[in-house]
Amino acid sequence: MKIGLIRCLQTEDMCPALTCFKVIKNKKGAFENVEGEIEIVGFNTCGGCPGKKAITRAKKMIHLGADTIVLASCMKKGTPIGFPCPYFDTIHDAIKTRFENIEVLTYSH
């Protein structure tokens, strides 16, 4: 599995993404049932509200070989600030619609 990880810009200053990287490495959370190697081909933010840059950033990571886009837990669950992304569904649906052959995971841990 080759992944592109997109996180919330608002949590960037509080979270160094170590938990995301740890669950990927240890195949926990959203990666629990993944067989084989997991390679991170890209890591970026959504670009800030309303997340319009997430689409072009996903496209770039797909161009670099990602077969899966991961929308990090900070987006859907709101961790660590306790405020889920109000644009999560729009971002998720836009990526799913534009990149039909790409898997989209809705959390990391």
C-alpha cells in the first residue's frame, strides 16, 4: 500500500503527526488489516479551511504513486483539539469522486 496522508492545517502546530506515523509503522488503527509494506509517498495539510487544496494535494500524491489517500484522524475526529473538520464530508466526497480508483481512508488512528 502506498499512501498519501492529508492532515488538518489547524492542528499542525499542536501535533507533529507522530501517532499517525506510529500506527502506520505498527499497522494499527486504520492500517490494522493491511498486508504487505506500507509506504508513505506524501504528507501534507488540507491547506486550511475550507480544504480546497486537499484535492490538488491528493492529486499530486497519486501522481507520485499513492494508491490510498488517508484523511488523518485530526480531520474526522478533531484530535487533538476536539474540533472535527466541518468540511470533512465535502473533502472526502470530492476526493472519492475525482479519483475513482483510489481508496480513501477516513481516519488514521
